[in-house]
Amino acid sequence: MSFSKQEVDLAASELGEGASIDQLVDWIVSAQEATTEGNAEFLPAQMDKPHSLLQMGFTQQEVSFAIEAFGQEAEVEELADAILARRIANNIEQKQETAELQPEVMDTPLSLLKMGFSKEEVSSVIAIFGEEATVEELADSIFARRFSNTTEQKKVKIESEFPDETETGYSTSRLRFYDDDDDDANIRRKKAKHAFGDDRRASSSQNVNQSSRTPWLSRCSGSIANASLKDECLERTSSPGRNIHGDLFKPPFFLYASLVDISKDTWNQLSSFLFNVQLEYLNSQSFSALMRKEGYIHNLPTERRHAAIPRSPMTIRDALPLIRRFWPSWDTRKQIDGVALGVVGTEQICEKVEKAVKDSRGNLSEVKQAQIIHQCKMANLVWTGQDKLGPLQPHQMEVILGYSASHTDLPGIDPQDKVASMRFALQTDTIAYLLSALKDRYPDGLRVISIYSAIGGAEVALHRLGIPLRCVVSVEESVVNRRVLKMWWRKTQQNGKLRQLDRIQKLDTKEFEDLMKEFGGFDLIVGGNYDFYRGTAMTVGTTMGMDSNRFFEYVRVVQMVRRMQKVV
């Protein structure tokens, strides 16, 4: 295929110098489709955003400024909020006759919006403290309203991806101060440690009301459309365990996995809550037919790691052998780009593509082939018959993710619940590679605490490695996910004991003391973090592309377990 120099230059300017060839081709193809009469269905949503904003009454200058500040990935609502916040700043300037509003001050509302604050919070705090206040000071004020231990909490209603499951509110936890030097003859210095207080109860969020902890939120990405890490996180850590020393080498081991779109800087801040352990990035395409960048914070050994046997299929055609004969030679896709099921408008896309293939009578141009491949990538479409397309089915996605083809086949399960349960499921081959280093260390099996591992990804991975599960304490809010894990536990005839909790708050000090008496301790604490919210009533953490409350609960449990097992 060939593109003009102008098309290539425009794509490069839009996507940046780091864009791959595939990304450039996809962008150019989308632009060509958008300008072709009758191809409106092919127009990518992000290319229609400027038009939508202009229809809302915003000026071209305002639209360009917002897109440049937030990027093409931002939602229309987010861009509109940014423009409104900028207008608020301009209105304040007009009211302050003697004040000179500098460029960096005009960017203050945008920085606060990027932190995840609503436009109402931003406008309110600027009106109170004035435009001269720094971003950090304004952010601290908003955080103080949200999280302060001395003021009444505002409860935030969160609607679950799964029907009839909601979470309301969150409590605070405390920062404790420890003496660095126990010698009374020396000057006693106190250093803030980000530890979580017990008080015989579980908290559900970390108090982040510290000026030193607020700026990192401004660098967080809010997009979770593809549930993949940003390009800046593509590099794979060569020696993930090189900064682990002392007691961190000792069990219980911990592994925190996240599949959502957050920046490298944000990952580094998350790591600071887990003993500053260096994180490790992996791409699941090295282990399966799924192309997804994943991040892990762990203190696991790194020597003698190996793949789970048998290995999952490495290409779409190998994973779905029944459709191989229908796959055209010009469709060069090897792996799927993400766990996207139930994409809106799939039927219309299939009909339009099938018509284009039929009308071509076997003579599709290279440009048209590229257009079709692009659409198939976006909606995870596969060839189901001669010149016939269809969406990837849940049982096919299960195989690609490294589960059995009936893993989520619960009696009477709603298809949408089944799709939702796999949205943030762990790819078991990928996590098994990290966990494989434990096999020789625990020939008799592991005692595991599993927190938000969705449909049992960590448990399935350990089972595939041949590591016995002596006991599993599983925390999972989704009824569907709990039922899936329980069904798998029964089907695989596990000899160990399974304890299931429906809320992380139930895993408090007293509960853990009882578990210690029953099982004698734990060897591994696995944590996942997925966002199964929908609607607009979300916490600030969801604007990061993840639920920070769940992350801080995982940190609390890790610290509690290690402390009570006399490790730290």
C-alpha cells in the first residue's frame, strides 16, 4: 500500500515521533475512511470529537487547546470540562481588576482536572483561594475536604459493572510516625511512613492529604479503553529484583498486578507504597495470542522462571482452529489487541465489511484491506465463514486468556455478566511466568491470599504450574466472579480449603488472627486492580484508570500480614 507524504506527515504530527508503523497506518486509514462518502460507520470516535465540541458551542481555539492539553484519547466530556474550567479561570481574571493572570495560572484548572477533580471542585477552590494559589495548595484543599480525618466524609456512590452490586463511601486511614533512631542520646528524628493503622478494623482508602503526595496524580491517565499500559511503559525491566534486599526477600511474597492505562510515573508512586520495589513490565503477547502490556510490583524470586505447560496458543488462528480455513491471507493479524467484547455497532460493521468483500469479488485493494483489518482490530472481529465476520465470543476469549473454554459457564449467567467478568481477567500464562519461581520453594503447596483476581486468574495460574493450593482466602466483590472461582475449585477437585469474602473490609486484624490460627500463616498475597464501574458517580481514583481505594486496601493487607507474621 502507498500513502502520500502529506498523509504520513499529518499522521506523524498527530501521533508523535514515537508512533509505530502500524499506528501510523491505522490513523491514515481512519482518515481516508472518514473522507470517503458512505463510510461514516468507519469513522473512529476520537476523530469526531472536535466536531462534537464545536457543536456544543465551543470555539475552534478552545477545542484545539483542550485536545492539545489532554490528548486525542480524552473523552468528549473530559475535554468539555477542561474548556469550562478554562472559562472559569478567565471569568475570575475579569473580576480581579488588579490581578495579572500568568499563563501558568491559566493552566491551573487544567492541571486540577487532570488530577481527577470535578469542575465544580476546581471552580469552588479557585474562588476561595484565588488564582495565585499553586496547584499543590489547591489540590491539598480539595483532598482535605474529601479525605480529612477531622471532617465529615462525603460518601460517593459507585455503580458496579455487575447488576445489583454497589459500593457506597469510603473511610480514612491514618499516617503513623515512627522514630528512626531509638537511642535517647541522639537527636530523635521522625520520618513519615506510609503505614496503615489497624484499630481493629479495615479501611478502604489511604489518606493522601499530603502536599508531597498530590502532584503525582496530575500525571495519571484516565483512559482505560484498551486496558493497556502507556507506550512509555513498554520497556521490560531487566532485573526486577535488584533493589530487593533484607527482609523483602522473605515470605510472605506479594504480587500486585494492574492491567489498566496508567503512566510510568504513577507506577513509581504506587511502588512507593510497596517498599519501593522496582516494578516489572510484561507484554502478554510473549505468552499468548493477546497483545496487552501489563505491570507488576512484586518481591518474587526471579531465578528459574519458566512458562506454564502446556502453553496457550500464541496466535489467533492457533487459538481458534475452527475458523482457520476462513481466514484470508491478507488479514495479517496474529494477536488480538485487547479484551474488547460486546463493542457497540458490531453488527453494522460486520455487514458493511462483508458487503465490501463481496462486492470486490476477490480483488480488494490494499487500502481497503487495511481499512478492514483496522475495523477488525477495533472490534475484535474474527472470520466465522467464507467472507463472514463475527465478534470474538466469550468462550474464545477464555482460551486466549489461558482458561478453559467453559471457565465462566455458570448456570443461568447473563451474557453481559460473562463479558464483564473477563474485562479485567488476568492472562494466566503471563502471571504464571512470574509465579513459576515459587514451584521449587513450595513443593507441598502455597497458602494464598487473593485480592481482586477477577475470575481466579492467580489461582488458575498456580494450578497450571502444578503448585498445590493448600488454602486460598479470596476477596472478590463480584457475585459472578465468586461463583466462577467456586465452580472452578470444585471442578478441579482442589484438596485445599477455599475461604471467600465479599468485601475487603472484612479482612481486618481479628479476621486475620482467626485465619492465622486455622492455617498457620500465608506464603503469597496476590492483588489485582480492575475498574468495574459504569456511569459518572466515581471516586477520584477511577480517573487514574484504576480504583486507588482497592490498591490502598491491598497495601494495608500486605503490611498487616507481614507485620503479624513478624517479617517487618
